[in-house]
Amino acid sequence: MLSDTHSSERTERSATTDRSSRSRLRNHSRTSFTRDDRAIEGLPIRLVIALVVGVAALALMLNMLGGIGDVGDTEVTVEVNDEDQIIEAGVDGSDGSGDDEVLVDVIDENGNNVEDATVIATAGDAQLDGVVAADTGDDDDAQGHSGIDDHQAVLKFDGNQSLRADQDIGTLELEVVPPSDSNYIDEQPNPEIRVES
């Protein structure tokens, strides 16, 4: 009987000990968070590292996606006919000589002909009233250049090109508007037309 009493006392003590240790753990877990004086030690540096790695990964992915559209693009340019690289300021071609006309060939970076493009001349160092545009293969208004190929254009200036009073020579800039249904682009500088007094 004595052993039964001892075992029941032990059981009661262990149950009491379990309850008190549980309540201490609960109290300790509640107070350990409030008593923690470490704050967020190490968290800011972890956030900075995660942010840097994330931004680097995003930049790498955007760079890969951004390069996809440029894969098939081909640069176009113009070649100015040797006889037409220089035009005189104010010459309007009214005598039918075509001295105010410039013949250009539209080609791609590999030297292939480009059809259905538009060539636009704008003022550079020289002055130009407005812009002069010509479609490839269109020689309706050309006086000095007839029978042109489909990749050639004739720019007719009609005396709109001029120089400032203090200039002896200037340039007109050329741009190419490639066909809309193609992968041609015009981003590089093109040859210029010289205007002389």
C-alpha cells in the first residue's frame, strides 16, 4: 500500500511539474518575444541582398526579352549617284537640265536593293524650305533621270535649297522610310548631299 501511495504522489508531482513547466513555457514564449532586445538584427542586410539579386535577375531577363525584336532587323541606307553628290544653292531646274535633281539608290547593309521605300531630304548645315521626299521607282517628275530602277528615287529640290550668307558649302541630310511590311530599319547616319554656292 505504501508503494501505491508513493506512486500516486509521484504521479501528482509529475502532473503538477508538467503543468507548471507548460505554464512557464507559455509565459516564457509570451515574454521572450517582448523581452527580445535584438530587434531585427541582420534583416536589413538580407533585404538589401535579396533586392540586389532580384533587380539583377530582372535586368537580365528584360535584356534577353529586349533583344528578341532586333534579331531580324536589317539596316537600310542610301547611295548618292556620283554626279549628284553636289548641287548648287538656288538652282531650280527650270531649264529642263535636271540640275536640281539627285538620284539615290536605296540598299540594305548587305548591298541588296530595297524597293517601296521613301527617301526624305531635310535641312542640315544648308537650308531647305520644308522637306523633299521621293518614293523609289517613281520618276514621274524627274527631268534629268528617267527610266530609274525600283530601288532608286529622284529627289527634286526645285530651288528650295540655299545657304546662309556666311556659307560657301552646306549639307542636306537624308533619311529612309523603309517599307512598312518589312524588317528594315534606318537608325544609322546616311550619306549627305552637299550644297555649294
